[in-house]
Amino acid sequence: MFGFFAAMTFVSTLLGGIVGLKYRDKLHLILGFTAGVLLGVVAFDLFPEISALVKGDDMQLRSAMVALVIGFLFFHILEKTLLIHHSHESSYAEHKHPAVGVASALALAGHSFLDGVGIGLGFQISSAVGVFVAVAVIAHDFSDGLNTVSLMLSHHNSGKKAFVFALIDAIMPVLGAFSTLFFSLSDSSMVLYLGFFTGFLLYIGASDILPEAHSKNSSWKTIAMTLIGVVFMFVVTKIL
């Protein structure tokens, strides 16, 4: 049973990546949806998870918020450093740097690994808890694959390279799940990780994906897709 659910995370993530590649001609709509999904993940998934883990501990909550700020600033500095490095390429050229997409995709892959860890730790508690966590992870892994491809394509990486990173992202939760056969993760460590990753999602959603979605094809359709993304994650988290 453990192996089956781990395999399903791979299928769900890769399917999301394939959808993102197939409909790349509608990238602005996909990016709008992706931004909404990321906002929904932060508001309806990560923040409640952090709240549940800290259990009213103000000091631990403060640590999580510090990690959030560090995560936000880390990727801000990383992206702007890359832009500064390439600032003399051309005064009038469109500045899109594939390395930024790669860095973002790798961060998402790291999160996918922790998703798999969550499944493994759930099964360590009981089969019922493991199944519950696995279903939740599988449900939003489709969006993880979609997000990975969207970020790669929006920064002018090739479709082939985007697929490779979607494949990496799909493998990560499987590796994460099986890694728990060898270790366990403390609640305090998980709180810091969730805070850091929340800062990353807030940054790429508000400062990267949304502006890109509206850079060339700004329309009510794009705005509607963002709202749909938020509602989608609300429904997924509400159900699961």
C-alpha cells in the first residue's frame, strides 16, 4: 500500500507537467491559474499546517515567520543577483533568464520531496493516517507538476528542459516517501521548513508569476483563472 501511494504521486505530478507543456500556447492563462493555486496553497494549506504544528507556541510561530521572511528574501536576492549578473547583455533586450526558472523548479522539487516525507511519516503513525496524507498529496501534486513547467517556460527554458524538471519533481515525492524508512522529522524542523517554503511561494506568486501572466495578455480571462486557482485549492484542502 505504501509503495502504491508513492507511485501515484509520481503519476499525478508528471500528468500536471504534461498538461502544462501541451497547452503552453495558453501560458498566460496557466500562469494566472498557477498564481491562484500558489496563493491557495499558502492560505489554505501551509499556514493552517504551521498553526497546527506550533500549537499556540508564540516563540515557535515567530521562528516560522522569520523562516518565511528568509525564504522570501532568499529567492528575491537570488533572482535579482542573476538579473544583475546579466544586466549588460543588452539595454533593450527582454530580460528572461532560464536560471531563475531552474532555481524555482528545484525549490519546488525540494518541497515535493518533503511531501513524500509527509506520506512516509503518516504511514509510520498508522495506515489510516498514511492514506489520508497520501490522498491529499496526490491531489495537489498535479498542481506541483503544472507549476514546475509554468515556471520553466515563463523564463524561456525549452519544453524539453521543462519536461526534465517535471520528471525530477515527479520522482521527488517517491524518494521522500521511501527515505522515511531511515529517519523521522521533528515538528520543530518541519515548522521552519514550512515557513521558508511559504516565503518562497509568496515571492514567486506575487513578484514573478502574476506579473508574467499579465505582461503580454492581460485580460479578465487571466484574472478569472487566478480566482479559479484560489477556489480550486480551497475546495481541495476543504475536502481533504
